[in-house]
Amino acid sequence: MNTAQKCVSALLNFIDESPSPWHAAHSVEKKLLAHNFQELKETESWSLEKNGHYYLIRDDSSIIAFIMGHKSLAETGYKIIGAHTDSPSLRIKPKAPHYEGSLLRLGVEVYGGPILATFSDRDLSLAGRISYKDNQNIIKTQLVHFKEALLRLPNLAIHMNSKVNAEGLKFHKQNELPLLLSCANEQLPEQRFYKLLEKLTGIDSKQILSWELNVYDTQKGSFWGENQEFYSNSQLDNLASCDAGLQALLDNKLKQPEATLVCAFFDHEEIGSETYKGANGNFLSDTLARIAFNFDEKQENYHRALAMSFMISADMAHAYQPNFPAAYEPNHKVMVNQGPVIKVNENQRYSSESVSAAMFINWCQQEDVPYQQYAHRTDIPCGSTLGPMSSAKLGIRTVDVGNPMWAMHSIRESAGVYDHLNMIKVLRRFFEN
Ligand code: CO
């Protein structure tokens, strides 16, 4: 394996250990703890030290890690990398288990905008968190991860759906998405499902009060291509960017930085970010303010720090797929394995502007990393990222970038091996400068 493949191999392990946003935050936390980061609680008082390494988690799935700089914030500002921990999927409804046609099914809700058809005929399972009452009547939360395949969405045979190849594979969201779990028997469906959770967690099913369960694909990440130059897994959007940001932050050269370095990974990007722990909430702004005021910075210095700051909003980009040439802007085709992508949209669906784009290009050039520029077709609506809203909220100059990938929001996405290492190099350069 070459260095780039080793880097992706670590990314694939990170994704395989993170089948839900709650697990993703937990996997990030494990890496931070291994690098001697110290946990802070929002409910407690903080006493931060120069060059201290810290992290905090809000509601189990949004996580902010930072290394305090040794210079004053007003002089250096914050250097921030933003990304998201969630991916579009199916989620299990509160009263999901039911019998239908002598089978036990689970009702699901669509989370964000997945390509629904890609969930069919896969070895699916469940991961997420449950809340329960312990013997002292205290509400507790536990991560749950069913490792074996548990669920399936079998397709209709072509003999009953003869136009499928001409008209596309469609699923009615309410009627055709419930997942098959087992055969019916004399037990109540709900009881069976609670027993399943009990068996996995060891928590008495009567004590389990609620859950958030994500449907995930049990197939592990893999390399492919003539020279294994491509890779695939679920959730590349956007765990690949979280991994790249984290690898940059954990680099040994950055143990005593001048500026305060921040990685902010949010849940709920795929549903608009406007939540308690989303990028359009106050998690990041509160944290940055608390960092400043912990050093008795005056209010004015905090605002000076924000004005000095820079954020890289890292989220994946759409790579050119030659089978669908009409979907792309002909002069802005971005290619897998040809470097990180700067995303530009004049209507500010992406937060890049000419100054922030130039700064990113400069870091690429310093690292000898190729870069690409993406603009969406003018006649189709463009997606967005957490960049525009967090930069608006904080008043921080931001660039939207990401690595090129295929099949965004499919349960099996793919990308190029060489881009991941290149992205890590550029993000590290941003932190180092
Ligand atoms: Co994304």
C-alpha cells in the first residue's frame, strides 16, 4: 500500500466504526483522547491553558475539538475547519414494528435526501442510541450497533415491474420503504423489537424509553480500480471531510500553534442545520466566545478575533461521471484523483468568494497539491453546505471546498484515493500558516 492508500484505509476504518452520527462523534472522541485531548462539558466552568488540547460534544453527535494558540486571539483569530457527521438515510419510527403479510416489518422515516433506490437489496442493519431509565430512575443514553445484517428492502422482481429500466427504480416513501426484519409469530411486534434491543444492550426492555436508530449498510469499505486508485463506502459525504480535518488537527507539528485551531463537526447538516446542535445553532459561536472570555479577553477583542478568523467548510463535491455528461457544467468538470475542489456559487449557496478562494489556492500551491474549481450548471439548482450559514452567523470569512466523489447520497459512494491525502495536506497547511 502506498501512503495515499494507507490514509484511505484509515478513513475506511473510521467510517466502518461510525454507522451513525452518534457513533461518528464517538469515533472522533476516541482519536482525540488517544492524542491527549481533554473533555470539556458545556455545563461546567472551564479553565483553559495556552496550547491546551480540548473537545466538547453536544447531544452525542456534534463535536468541537480545539488546540489553544499561544498568541492572543485578537492577533491571530481562530482557524476553523467545519464538516458534518450525518448522512442521508432511513430512520426507525417510534412505533415502527408491525406485522404485514405474515412478516415483521419496521416503518421508517426518510432522513435528509438519500437516493432511496440504493437502499434496496443491501445487507442493512441498525445503529444509533437509546435512552433508558436505570435502577435509580436516572435517564441514561447508550450507543447501540447491530453488527450483523438485520434488515432488507427486497426489490420487486422485474416480472412485476417491467418498466423499471426505462422509468427508473422508484419507492413510495410511506408504502414501499418499510424494512423486513423477520417472520410473524404469536408475540406482539413491539415486544419482539424491544427484546432485540435488550439482547444487544443488556438493558431490560421495560427500562428502554426511546431511540434514534439509523439504517446503515453492513458492507465494509473497499478499494477498487485497476491500481486500487478508487475507494467506496457509505457516508463519504461527509465523514471523509471529518477525517481529513481531524488528521490535520492531530498532526504532531501542530502541538503548540500560534493561532487557536478548531475542528467543528456538526450533526443535522442534511436536514438544514437549524437545530440545537446544528451548524445554524449556537454551538460554535458559544464555544468560540467561551474560549475568548476564558482568557479575560475584552468583548472588543473577541470581535477582533472573529474578524481575523478563517473557516474552511469541508464537504464533498460532485466528480464528473462520463456516463452522464449532460449533468455537468462543461467547463467545470471536476475529476476524481485530480485534487481538492473549491466550490463557487454566485448566489452564495457556497460561501467561497474570490479572496477566500485565493487563500485556499495559495495553500494548495504551497503544498504542491493540484486543485480544481467547481460551479454547478446554471439551469439546475445547486446544493448547499454549512459554510454560508455558519460564516453569516459568526462573521468569519469562509471557503467551501471538498473532494470530488461519485454518487453523493447513495448508500454506496465512491471517490479517489489520492484526493484524501492531498486534502489532509492542504488543511494541515492552513492550520500551520
Ligand atoms: Co455533505
